[in-house]
Amino acid sequence: MDSRGVRAVRETLGLEDDTSSTPSSRERVVRKLSLTAGARDVPSSMHLLAEYVGASHFLLARCDLIQQQGLEYIISSDWPFDLVRRVAPEIASNYARSTELDKCLSLFAPTFSLVPDDTPVPDNISRQYCSLSLCVGRTRYMLLLLFSEGLILSQERLREVGLLAAYAVSSSDRREVRTERDFELTERELECLFWIAEGKTSDEIATILGISRNTINNYITSVMRKTGTKTRSEAIAYAVRHNLV
């Protein structure tokens, strides 16, 4: 959806009228969120939640894609691009250093970090930003929030925003799976995809499944054709993104 389309949806939902700094009521937010989530409008959903908690900017990232090249793991953001590009390595590094237990304990628990000193931030915006971790199925996401200098964020409301963000993302994911996946992988193709993701070669998969190497390669070729990927690495990334493995 382009910027004009997002603005049209926001005007329809009454988001463009919310110029007051006073957060919207929970009931109003939930009503509007049900509409934005149902419309698969993730940017408007995140903007609505940022506004509800008193934040000025949001960034939604998908953690299972965080080690990929570039900024593909960022789902939606209204942070200044230079700031995103500078903070992105910090996000990836901090996530890589976290243990699995840390990641589980951090769910819906607000944490605070600082933008690097050499990075400019928008006028009157704090250098401190808030991170919220959330899960949708087996997939972890992070919602990062910028806020005005001197603003004290409500811990209770932040946790509530984490839950509402999970609802909005899960609603969008379900719609996306139904509309975009116009194919089905066979059980054998899914098995091959799983073992590829485990780092196995065609010969090793053939031994595991008890079929020939050529048959394995045919299955893998079929997977890449169906998923529109060109390499095994791309197929693995696709499988992770769509919770196939």
C-alpha cells in the first residue's frame, strides 16, 4: 500500500484527526485496531499503538530474519532512514548476544537502549528508545519506539501495546498466508526443506529419507519453483518467513 493509500485508510479510521497529545482510550484504540488489522494495514496499526502509548515513532522488526543482509527484517517503520540504518547493526548485535532464555523472559517486557552518540535524532526526541518483544506463533518480533524528551512511558501501557501489536501482526499474517500462498508443498518437499534448513546436503538427505540423490534434487527444484526462489538459501529464508520449517 503506498503512502496515499495508507493516508486514505487513516482518514477513514479517523487517525488523521488525533492531533492531541492525550492518548486515546483503550476502547477506541481496540476498535480502530480491529479495522486496521483486518485491512492488513500494519503501518497504521503500529502508528495507532505508538500514539496510544505516547511514542512519536515506531519500528517493527522480524527477529528470525535479523541476520540477513540489508534491512529486510524491518517490516514497517516511520523512523528517519539514516537513524534506522545506524541503529540496525545494534539491534542485530544485541539480539545475537541474547540467550534463548533471555528472549523468552523479555516477551512484552519493555527494555530501553540509547541511540549511538554519533547519530542525529529528530528535534525534541529522546536518544533513548524502548523495545518490546512479542511472539506470533513461532515467530518473534520487536517493536521499537521513539518518544519525546522528558516523557515517562507507562510500563503497564507498554505491555498492553505489546499484546495489541501481536494481535495486529497475527491478523495480517493470517490474511497474507491465505492470499499469497496459492500453492501447497508436498510432505516430501517439506521434509527436504527441513533438512536443507538443518544444513544437510542432497546426499545426506537421500540417506536420511532412503531415496536417490536425483530425486532429492528434483524435490528441491520443485520447492524453489513453487516459492519463486533461486537458491537453497533463499528457499530456507522463505520457509522461515512463512513458518514452513
